[in-house]
Amino acid sequence: MGWESAAALNALISVCYVLIAGLITQGLVRSGQTLKNPLAVATAAIFTTCAMHHGHHAAHLVWSSGPAGSTEQLDAVRAVFGEWHTVLIDVLGAVVAVVYLGLRRHYRALVHTPGMFDDAVRRAAEQQLRDLAFTDALTGVPNRAAYQAFADELSGREVDVCVLFLDLDGFKAVNDALGHEAGDRVLRDVGQRLTSTLREGERVFRLGGDELVVVGVGHGPAAGQELVRRATRAAALPVALREGSMTVGASVGLACGRAAVGVDALLREADQAMYAIKKARAVLDLPAPRTARPRPVAG
């Protein structure tokens, strides 16, 4: 192969490497993965280095880099860079680049082509839909579907579980007296406060209405009672409303056991315990704990 062909081949390979590195870099920037995908960054750097290497070869074949640019030195460079084994190495490098492009969908390195970019957008949209499907829109805590998925995951495991069933006291009166906007504010505040009290292995869910569930994984009866106290205190904190400040309470039923028996069975037991508490209050004509009418906000 003549030096002219070797120079042209090296220049072509250099351009190909530049394009590949540019595609990877563009994909990283467009998808915001520059700091999250080190493999793609390293791949782009390798291809950039290869481009510089082959560009250097092409330049040496065209003109000499010696002090005087002697004809003898240029001929020597052309003789070395134009040899078949050097050209073969360059061709193998080009083949590697082509194979990389052909297999890029199997790499975690992101090459920004329309198809792969669409796949990234689709995956992000699917994740967003999953998040929406398992999140309660009002309170921001996981919803009934999330609870069911969590319960199904726990069922059959040999681990202690405590389930709390919370029902807000006097919530219907809040809606009737102050409207659904005030009721929604109460639910949001209680949901956020319950979330803030959670510790390792604890999850809160809103089943619907003013019914919330807290699941403590790895909790025995003593830890369950402590969780009840924390949840009750969180629900009893004052809620700031446009009409003033008010306090609600919660009736809490507790059931503890092994997840292997079924988390749903524990939920039903906790639900029955909660209704037993409400029924006992009704029979004894006891007021709901820490329930009060709105008080004007000072100032």
C-alpha cells in the first residue's frame, strides 16, 4: 500500500473516531448522564485518543515534523507508516469501532441516536407512570396499590411484622364544617407527619379517605406499641388552616405477627382492633382524643 492510501485511511479512521466520540458525548449531555455514566465517558475518551493517534499518523505521512523537514525523514516515516502491518493495525481499529456501533445497544455507554434517545425517554416516562400509579396524589404517600404490592412482597417471608390501621377522629366533622379543602389539608399534614416519624423498616400508606396504614417490618409487639405512640402523637399535632388552627386525633388498631401468615390478614386484624376502640368510645360516650374546633390564628 502506498503512503497516499495509508494517509487517507488514517484520516478516515480519525474522522470516524471523532464522530463516535461526538455521538457519545452528545448523548451524555442530552440525557444528563455526564456524571452518572463513567463507562460512557471513558469510552468517549478512548475514541478521542484513537482519533488523535490516527490523525497524527495521517499528518506525518503528508509532511515531516523534523526541524528541517528533510526529504529523507519524510520518506522514512512514509516507509514505516505505509507498511502492511501498520495498515492492518489501523484497519483492525476501524473494525473495532464499527463493531462497537453495531453492538452499542448492548452497552451501557449511551450513544445518542434517535432510537436510543427515544428509548431513554420511554423508560423515563414509564418510571414516572409507575411512580404516579403507586403514589397518593393528595398526600404524596404511597397509595393502596403500593401497599398491596408491598404486602405481596412480604407475604411468605419469615419476618416479624406489625401493622397499624389509623382512622382520623372527627374527620367527617371537619369536612362538614369547614369544607373539603380543610379536610384535604388535614390529610396532607397528617400523611407528611407520619412519614417524618418513620424509622428503618417502616412504611406508611393511604388506603383511602382518612384511613392510613403503617407497616413495621422486623417489629415485635413492643416496637409496635412504640410505633403506635409515635403515630398517635404525629396525628394529634395542630393543623394550620385558613380558618384557624385545629387539632385532630386518630384511633389506631395494632396487629403483630409473622409475615408468613399474610400481611393482609394482619391488616384485617388491625382494622378490627381500630373499630373496637371506636365502638368502646361510643359506648362510654368518650370524646375523640385531642379533637378540637378551629382556633383563630393570633395576629
